[in-house]
Amino acid sequence: MTDDKVKRRLTTVLCADVHGYSRLMEADEAGTMEALRRCRAAIARLVERHDGRIVNTWGDAVIAEFASVVEAVQCAVEIQQEISDQDSAAPQANPMRFRIGINLGDVMVDGTNIYGDGVNIASRLQELADPGGIVISSSVYDQVHNKLSVGFDCLGQRPLKNIAPLTSYRVTLGGRTAGQASIPIEENRTPSQTARAPRMDDRREPSSSTNAVSDWLAKLPRPIAVALTVSAFLIMINLFSGGHKIWFHWPVAVILFGAALRMVLGRRPEQDRR
């Protein structure tokens, strides 16, 4: 083994950057720089608390690595919560929002810096995140989905710049993106038990709405009512199975056209008899 052999290790990489940083700088350079310094101080404190290490900070970006995948995701959630709390305490016209991507992968080590696909994938996942949100790779999801009391929305295989498409997940809590509420680590609770459990009040409201919809459908001609019901079912399947790819409009258009055509043809015999 030679001294110049590239050193590698498996690590969890967290990549964060500010959404709309150029726009914020154009609107208020001094205020944006002060907010960025404040957010970076909070990020550094939380990374250290979760036994991570800040690898690099250039421009508005922050790269950190963690030995524990669970600690990395928990740190990301607390970062978004901390920044959200800062904005709530001192409301601003242009609040600063970070997007975070996390990946577990192999990296090349050069002194204190890390390089390679493990870092690049985390950076690309961060670009998929909503402002104030977190997106993780499937390798991270496999390690944490049953260890954190958060929900995960599968985003499917999204195209990533200069990287082969890979499956990613958005971190959620009760239908909201992570960062809007504190999320403790809980070993014995699953995402479905915590993030998606409906409250009693939520269970009562749909009943009256369902009755109203049923009454309205009952008043429509049967072909139209059936077509609308099937169309709504297809739309729900599309939204819950992957709303990023819209396909329901074609079958819905055919169904509605068929129902309308049946109504027209059904009326012609009556008109002929008259």
C-alpha cells in the first residue's frame, strides 16, 4: 500500500443551503449577511451536539458529516426548527429558509475535506427539498425509517444533475415538512403511528362532508354520478401514489366524455318517439 493511496470512508453527509440567497442579498445585503451568520452559528452548535463535524462552508452552503445516520437526520430536523423559531421571534420581510439534503455514502478523504459521489448526491438532494424542508436518500431512509418519529413521503426516482436517478424521501411530520415542529427520537414508534394518526376532531368532520357529497351525487343522472365517482378515485390514486407525475387527466377525460355521450344518445330515442 502506497502513501498516496486515496483514503475512503462511509459517512453520512448533510448539505444545506439558503433558498433564494441571491434574491435576499439583492434586497438587503447587510441584513442577509447578519441572518446567515446567526443561522450558521445555530447550525454549528447543533452539528456539534449531534457528534457531527462541519466540513466546509462556502457562499451560503454548509457541508457536515456524521458517524450516525440517525443523529444526522435528527440534527437536520432541529436545524429547521431552530431557524423557524428565530424567524418567529423576529419576523422579517424576507425570512431565511434552508433546504437540506442527507446521504449515506462512500467519500474520498483529503485532510479535513471530503469529496465524491457521497457528497454530490447530498448536494443534489438538497436541491429537491422545499424551503425549510429535508430530503434524504434511500440509503438514509433504510437506516432511520423505524428509529425516528417522523413521516417519510417517497418522491420516487427523480433525475439528478450528472447523477443517475435515485429514490429519495421527503421528511414530514403530520403532513408538514420537517422543521415546523420539534421531533424527538423515539425508538418504539413508527412514522405511521406518530405522523399520520388522525385526531378525534379530524375523524368527525369528514362524515358531514361525505354525506353532503353523497346527496349531491344522488341528484345527478346516474351515468354522470358514476363518471364523477370513478374520476375522483383515479385522481386520488394519482395524488397519493406520486403527485409529481400527473396522469389522471387522460382517463378522466375519456370517462367524462363517455358519460356525456351516453346521456346524449339516451335522449335521442325519447325525442324520436315524440
